[in-house]
Amino acid sequence: MHPRETLTAAGISRPSQLESTASASLNGQKSAPMGSERFAELSRDIMAAMNTVIDGKGEAVELALTVLLARGHLLLEDVPGVGKTLLAKALARTLDCSVSRIQFTPDLLPSDITGVSIYNQSEQSFEFRPGAIFANLVIGDEINRASAKTQSALLESMEEHQVTVDGMSYRLQEPFMVIATQNPIEMEGTYPLPEAQRDRFMARISMGYPDTAAELAMLETHQSVNPLDAVQAAASSAEVAAMLDVVAGTHVSAAVKEYTVALGQATRASAQLRLGASPRALLQLLRAAKASAALAGRGFVLPDDIRDLAEPVLAHRLIVERRAAGTGTTAADVIADALARIPVPAQAARTAVAARSGRAPESAGSATQAAPVRPAQPPQPARPPAQPGAR
């Protein structure tokens, strides 16, 4: 096991001590304000380190970092052997944070995840032994091979960043992120994730097979050595927290918010869907868009950020009607249709054009910027009639 892949909360027996340790900002480190140049440098370093492990999956790497910076959780879904767990481990290695890994199996119990109270005979009292969830980054491998009862042990921790055992609540360390992998539900021995569980994952990634060049490079580099062994931490926990603050400060105009709400309402009104996007889904879509804008070097969100992230953030939450699914309609098709029908806000579109051309946006914070009104001109005196013979 890598030195950083240890449970830092292990050995803490008293709830008060656990709470004070877990709730301390970034394991006792306070984050300082970070400039845009340092943010961009750290982002490049993290993605470059991950790309040395994952061949030909630059988009998946960028989306994984986007979810981390948006304070979300990531679901990696695909067939076995395409690098789901490798991507999760690569992200974990690039961060100097505590990491734990949970292998989900049918006999896994909820207490294996959250922890359990054990009676200490020497002290004549119960002491809490924290489970694997007490880490900055938790890797849940093949999450849908465990029963729904065990899967539900993650609900409170993913939403509220705390664990409640025997009436005592314990705060989790910050930053906190769950990266879960799962096989398609058609695979043998899998349990579909409940709707409430899927809704807590900010985004879902399907890795897909690598292209020919990437697969040849993998055969060349992965034979004799494990590329994970050479990955070094690119950012500390304090730097990650500072990056989170930068993302939180990214501006979102009222027009972009209205555009996001219109997209969510379009999914709920669609006759092709049995379940549309929840309010939590729209909140997470907006947070992901802010992270995407920050990674692009912008201090404001564009409608393009919403459009680019709509499918990975919303598709796994939507449930297609059986009749529509029988005709081959997917959640991605419904999202694409909604995006095609919803008009892009005029001011946001002008801001996007200004951003692409390198000019500063006219007013990134205005929802509907009115055209400038020219001041009224004073009435001009009438000209005297021309005199006969005058030139």
C-alpha cells in the first residue's frame, strides 16, 4: 500500500477527539488565498501526473479534477478492465491527502464503512473505531456489488460530510470526495444503485476503450513497471482547499442561473422521462460549471460550461420512460433535445463571444444587459429661410 493510502483517523477512540481532529480545517492546515496563476499551475500539474497513468483519456482526467474542485463525488461506470480504478488511484496519488479504498462485496456490512463502537474492558466504556469512510478521498471499488443496505451507508457521508453511529455524529475531514466504480447492471452479481444514491454523485464517466495509439502505448509502458509508482503528489491538502475557494468565488450571472433552471424544468416536463433532474442536480451542475470555468482561466461561468457538463452531471439521474427506452431513446438524447430547444441568454452569449476573442466581458454579472440609452439631444433651432439670390 502506498504511504498515503492509510486511514488517518485510525486509533482515535474518543468521539470528542475524533470530532476535533476531523473538523479541523485540512488536518490542521489553513489555506491561504490563491492567485489565478498558481491555480492554473497546480491544475496543469495534477492533470499531467494523471495523464502519465491513464493513456488517451484526457477528457476523463479533466472531468475528474472538475468534480474534485466542485466538492462533488464521481461515479465511474463501464465494463471491467478499462481503467476505472486506475483513474481513481491516479487522482488519489496526485493529492497529498489521506486515502482509503473499499472493495464492495455482497457480504460487506454498513459498519465496515462507517465504523463501529466496541466495548473496551480495560476502560469499562465503549470506544468508536472509525471505518474506511474517514479519509479525504475514498475509493469505492465496484460499489454495485454490495447490497442496497450497504450502499446506503454512504448517503449521509456524501451529502452532509458526517457519520452518525450510536447517536453520535462525527465530522469527516475536508476536502472529502468519494470516487466509486461500478460495472453495468447487466453484469452478473450486481445490484443497481438506488435513485437517492445516484443523485449524490455529481457526475458519471464512462471510460470507454482507448484508441489504437493509446492502447499501444499502454502495452509498451505497463508491462514491466506500474505507472502509479512514479506518480508524486502535485498538491497538498491546503493547496486543494485554496483551489476550492477559488472555484467557490467564480461568478455566475443571473442569466446563466435562469438558463440552468430552464434546463432542469425541461427534463421534468419531458414526456420521455419518468424522473427529471432534481434541485440537487442543478446545484451540482452549477458548481461543476464554476470549476470548469476556473480550469479554463475564467472568473465567470458561460452557458457553454453548462452545456458541456449537462450530460455527465444529469444523465445518470434521469429515468427514461419504458416506452421511450424501447425505441432506443436515452437520457443523453433527452438532454441534447432540451439544450437544442432552450435559447441561450443574449447577454451570456455576448459574454461568451467576448471571452473567445480575448476581450473583457461587458458585464458578466448582469442578467439582461439593456442597450445603452443615448442622452436626449436639445432641440435645434430652425434655420431661417433662404434669401432670394443668396448663395
